[in-house]
Amino acid sequence: MSRTEILEILDGTHARIGGRVALAMDVLVVLSAIAIAVETLPGLAPGTRRLLISFEVFIVLVFAAEYFLRLYAATRPSRYVFSFWGVIDLLAWLPALLMFIPAFQAIRVLRLIRLLRLIKLFNTAPALNRLLRAFSQVKSELVVWGVVSTLLLYISAVGIYVFENPVQPEVFSSIPAALWWSVVSFTTVGYGDMFPITGGGRIMTTIMLFIGLGIFAVPAAIVTTALLEAETKLDPRDPDPNQQESNKGD
């Protein structure tokens, strides 16, 4: 079997067995995520825990074998190792080895990084291409929105600190502490650990709640518009490809 055929099988593009191999790998990723969740349940029977460990060992062997096969079949192995998918393929099995070392068991949750492999399912999906194109079209607007939102968060934190710190110094002890209030107010979640008791603070909270209702509608509207433009290919910000070809012909 040639190196090209190995890559085609692993990438799911092989005519005969590529699709089945890709599906099996994706199913293993999902099952491993379920197993990781199950193993956190308290009071697991010893037999169940041994079964989960055995399954994890199987997962490690499968993904490690895939990684080294890709490394062997790659035209430029060093380029694959440091590529995005090379790193993801490595992290799909390497963190699992830490579960066998008591000192590192606390970070064994890094095994969930292997879920990123599921992104490969959408590599050729038209819907994902449209979404990426939409984000690319409006990235400048989203950056502006992010900057404005950050400024509003900071200004609201300063405002609530000025109003509430004199009467609640233990709650609104600093501007960084007040930023937590700003975040929960902007997201309209609200928590009972920080709330204003002064008139000015309550007015500030009301204003922030109304701003929070609209601030997340802005990027949603921007992205929705871009998606519609990408769907209909009527994006006024992009020149017409046919027109470009005509201009070249002229």
C-alpha cells in the first residue's frame, strides 16, 4: 500500500474504505467523550471503572497508530507535526497517557481536545464555507463591535465602582472586581453576589441591562446579513467575479 493510499484512507477520501474508516474514527471520538463524562460519576463499580480504563487504552492505541501512520505517509513529516491538524492528532492521544501518572491525573480532562477532530466533518461542508465567508466579510465590523463592547464594560465598571464602593467597599472593592458585575449585567444573567443599593448604582444597572439586551443583537444582525449575502452571492463588498473576467478580457 502506497503512502498516498494510506493518507486517502485516513482522510476518508479512499474510494473503497475511506468513508468507513473516517466514520469509525468519528464514532470513537464521540464514545470517548461519553466515557470521560461517565468516569467522573461518583460511586462507579470497580468493574465499570476497569472497563472505562480498557476502553481509554484502546482509544490511545488507535489514535496513536493513526498519528504515526500519518507521520509516515506525510510528504513532509515536520510540516505535519507542526500543522494545526498534526497538533490536534497528537493531543488526541498524548494527554490520555497522563491518567496513568497519579501526579498528572488532574489534567487528564485534556483528552477532550480530541473532540476538535470532529471539525474535520465540516471541512468540505458548503454551510461551513458560507459561514467562514460571512465572518471573513464582516470581520472589521466585529472587531469594532468588540472594541466598543470592551469600552462599555470598562466604563460601566468604573461607574458602578464610583457609586457603590463608598457604601459597599467589601463587594465593589475595586474596578477589576466591578468588571464581574459589568459582565453579568451585559449578559443579562445577573447574580445575587453583587447588586447595587444606591440610587445611582441602580440607574447604572438599569442602563447596562438595556444596553446588554441590544449589544449582542448587533453582531447577530451583522453575521446574519453576511450569511444572506453569502447564500445569494450578492455581497456588495465583493466585486462580481464575472465582471472581473470581463474586465480582464477587455
